[in-house]
Amino acid sequence: MEDFPAEDEALLAARRRGAEVGAVPIGPAGGAALRFLAALIGARTVVEVGSGCGVSGIWLLRGMAKDAVLTSVDVDHEHQRLAKLAYREAGLGTARTRMIVGRALDVLPRLTDNAYDIVFCDAVKQEYPEYLEAALRLLRPGGVVAFDNALWNHRVADPTRRDADTRAIREVIQAVREDERLVPLLLPVGDGLLCAVKRR
């Protein structure tokens, strides 16, 4: 399941470069799920928090409309540089991406309310609850918020795990499940993809 569909050379190269700098981007099955979601809702404006050195962006852009724009927020200059290289190798024009280097919690408040179709989060796990609050403001009605690593290598389901990252992921899962503004879904792909649609 994790290898369906197979990644092409542009994605494999982006993944290899990410591994060299210590990045752990979304897996192939999770990426395919993002592409599917982007195509399903006709996404034209997407924010990703954490560039994954271009891996998640390629998957998203391949599901988005041809003139759609991906806004990529990452605190790491090198990760953003590698993401730009990945987009170029994948044949995705520079007009389709807006790269912002900075802390997500500093950048997200500057983005426009109700203007985005998808907000994808794969960055600082302890900030996931704050990313959710930002996403609820940024998403249009009918938009989707998604969080990678929702299973967190089986730690989320293990009650003995009480580290800060695991607690934050549990908190965001509970918040998504209980928020009446959202329709939640936890996909068991890769390391878990938590998704929710903002009700219309």
C-alpha cells in the first residue's frame, strides 16, 4: 500500500536529498492521498507548513489546478532551497509556488482569512494545535486541513508515551474529533494522515 502509486524520479530525488539533510517528508501513500484530496476538491490555493524538501509540494501540485499556487512555509533555508530544486526537476513552474522562510507561527497570522482550499501541516509537532487554529481561520468553507504523522510511529496509541510531541498530536486529534466545525477522518497511510473538512 505504501508504494501505490510508485514515485517517479523527481520525487525519489527530492526524497533522497531530504534524507541527506535530515528531513522526513510524507511517505508515498500519504503523498498520493494529498494529491487525491487536492484533485477531489479542485484546490487552487494551498498552504503547506513544512516543505518536506519538495516532496509534499510535488504531490500537492500534481493534484491541484494547473494555475493553482502552493504557499510553502519552512523555517529552514536549505529545505526551501531543495524544495525549489525539486519543483524545477518536476517541471513545476516558479509561478506555481510561493516560498516563505520563517516560523509557521509567525507567518500564518499574515496569510489571508478564508482564502485557502487546503492547509497541510508537517512541521513542529508541538505546534500542531496552534496550526489547527490557524487553519480554521485560513480555510474556506469546504476546505481541508491535514496533519502528517498522526500515528507518530505508534506512539499516539501507547498510553505510556507522554513526551511533548506525542501529547501535542493527541491534543490535535481530539480537537479535530470534537470540533463541530469539522468533519474528521484519520487515514492509516504512512505514519497516519489526520484530515478534516471545514463545514460549509
